[in-house]
Amino acid sequence: MGWADAVTLCGGGVRLELLDRRHHDQLVESTRDGRLWELWYTSVPAPEAMADEISRRLELYRRRLMVPFAVIDQASGGAVGMTTYMNIDATNRRLEIGSTWYRESVWRSGLNTRCKLLLLSHAFETMDCIAVEFRTHFFNRRSRTAIERLGAKLDGVLRSHQVLADGTLRDTCVYSIIAAEWPTVKTHLTFEANWAGDGSTDGSVLG
């Protein structure tokens, strides 16, 4: 299996499947739950921009630069958000989990913990990653807290790293989990996933 090949990951009531245009309407509905595109420190697509965002991610997948997932709540069968494997570096066995968002109604439900357990398990145990990164805006405090609760460590801050759509500059916090840490992190996430609903490791928008 290639590093950028499609894969479906299931467990704990959530399914991560390759993003498809058929997810469009459910994702539009999800982004309206909390008006997520109005959070200035994230890049959640507005409803009218969802089709373009799906096309963008699928083009990156076609070029084998990203594996974009729709996050499916198996209880309802609906798409409640997106996440990706990105910045894929097969040579150095590294990737980033990012461009993630979920509808507000599933925040602190345990869904983020279960998604990260699926993604990290596949990355470390099937893809044999050396390290997995997470990146977020310096001012996205909810995201930073959620990433840290997963067990990731702060590697550093890339200052004035990106120019955002509103013209402001993003300082990017870079976190990672390395292979040697994975067994302990997995034990932690599995414990938290079994207590799904308390939301202790859950965040909201992680992109």
C-alpha cells in the first residue's frame, strides 16, 4: 500500500472514508452548525465554498499529496466534518494530521479522540511512521489544548508563517508525536475513547 492511497478506517462509532463530492450537502449542513467559517483563526470553508474545498482536496489527493477523509458518524450515517493526512513525506516516514474540523454539536463528544486514535494507529502501526505532526494557529487555544491532551509535544512556533485570507499573519504552532511515544499515547487515547462522551481529550476545530 502506498502512503497516499485511499483507506477507510472504522472504530468507536466513527468511520473515516475518502472524501467524495457526494458528501457535499452533509458537510455544508455541518459547517452551518456553529457557523464555523466565522472563526477567524481557522480555515473552515463557508457553505458556498464547500464544493471548491472538496475539489481542492481531491486534486491534492490525485497528485498524491494528501489523503482527505470525510468524518462519518456511524449512528446517523452523516458526514460531520473533514480531516486529512497531509504534508506526506514517505522518504522520511512523516506526515501531518490536519485541515480538520467538526460540526459544533459533536465537540466534546469523544469523536475527536476516536478519530485521532484511528488515524494515529494507522500511521504508526501500518505506515510505520517515525513521527506525526499537528499544526494550528497560535491563537487557536481550543485546538492547542486538544492537541496537547492527545499527548503531542510542542516542537516550536513558526512565526509569521502564513498570510491568511483576511491579511493577518499566522504564527503556526507545530506539535508532534514520535514513534517511541506511541505505545503510551495509544494507551491514553484508548482509555479516553472508552470513556467517550466526557470529551476530556476532545477539541473542536483543529485545522
